[in-house]
Amino acid sequence: MEFGELELFVVSDGTFRLDGGAMFGTIPKVLWVRTNPADDRNRILMGLNCLLIRTPTENILVDTGLGTAYNEKFAFLYDVDKSQTELLRSLAAAGVQAADINKVILTHLHFDHAGGNCFQEGNGEFKPTFPNAVYYINQGELAYAKEPDPRSKPSYLPYTWEPLEKWGQVVLTSGDEAVAPGVAVLSASGHTPNHQIVTVGSGGLTACFLADLVPTPAHLKTHYVMGFDLNPLATMENKERVLKQARAENWLLIFEHSSDIKAGYLTEDLKIEPIELASL
């Protein structure tokens, strides 16, 4: 999709499933199941939607999905499905190879957002998936990933950042800052202490990659927050602030975990008017 002087593509790393109750926190199942039907294990279908931003000079990737360094037990537990597509195939469909990526922006370091940062070679060694890229990581998020609370520890996998440090490919960010002309990270804590979203602006247009602030359109209501969120009140406050600005300024919203509606514009009644953003 042309977006001012830029191009935007949703690039998929496939799908997986998470417990519906965990995804909707205190919201009763009788409500969330209307839009997110659960399987016999109470899991709902989740997209792994990353964002490719093509500028006149760079290829920028936002988040990297699950990657490939998981075992059969993990794949069974989360019902991982990459039969239709996965990240590198999706990028190739957009005409981009791993070596063509110049920058990778990580909204946070949970395994379903940073799992594709690195890949495992036959000898067991992990190396960066995107050899010519610098990976932008919030410094507080990286510090937290290294020493997480006991509840969060399973969500952080050291192979997603240690090889990047070893190969000197990490750039640390702090708070709101520009990553490239028109591309910025904005603090939106709650899911994790240093969770961030990404905005893209060009030609008077603005898009926002919401990450886990609003993982799906079903989470647009302020109080629809995940049980995974470490500080749900902060999530609610930041969600309300961001969506108010998005509505006022007519931002294009991009949902990382939606399995159907990937992007659209917010209506006055907090619903999404979907658009066909190229999805690969």
C-alpha cells in the first residue's frame, strides 16, 4: 500500500493460539467468544502480523513474530501454523530478502514479537536473521528481559537478543524517539513496563502499529485488556490516550494479533472500518 512517500505491507509469520481468558482478562467468555471463538482447549486464533515499511532508502521491519527456534511441544501447545506463510516467505513476496532489511524495530521482547530476531544453525548456534540490520530495542525492555519477574520469565527467551548483542547489532532507545524519517517509537507501557508502539507518517498521513496495546480490534474498548498485562491500568490509560488521538487525526491502525482484520480506521463508536492493506 502506498502511504505518502512510503509503502506499507503486513507481513505474516503465520498464526498461533493463546488462551482466550488470558487474552481478555476479566471480560467474561460469554462476551469475548462472540468475536473470538475458542477451540476445545479454550484457545483463540491469533495472527502474527509484522509490518514492513519501505522508505525511499530503507527497508524497516517492525517485530519478527515467533521465528523458527521452537520445539514440537511448543508448536503443539500454541497450535503454531505456518503452512500458509511465515515471515521470510512473506517478505520475499514483497520483494525483500533477509539481507535487504536495514532496521528492525522491536515493540517489546516477548517470544511472539521477537522470536524471529535470530535463527538457529545446524550446530546449535544462534545468529541474527537479518544480518545487515540494526535492531532497535528499548533499553528498559532489554534490562527487564534479562531480569524479569517470575510470571513474565517464560515470555522472554535469551536467544532473541543475546546474538544481537554478540554481533553488535543492537541500538538502544529510550522513550519517544525517531528511528527514521517519519518513523518513530512511542512509549505505551502496561503490557510490559517499557512496551512501545510505532507510528509512521508521510504526506500528511499517519499509521500506528499498536502491538500489544490493542492486539486485535476486539480489544478496542478501554477495559478490554489482557491478563498478560503487568499493569492493566497503565494499558487502559495509554490505550484511551492513543485511540483518542488516532480518532481525531484519522490514523490508520494496524493490529499485530488479529487473524482477520489487519488494518483500518477507527469510527466514532469504537469500531474499525477495515481497509485492504497488502497482507503477505
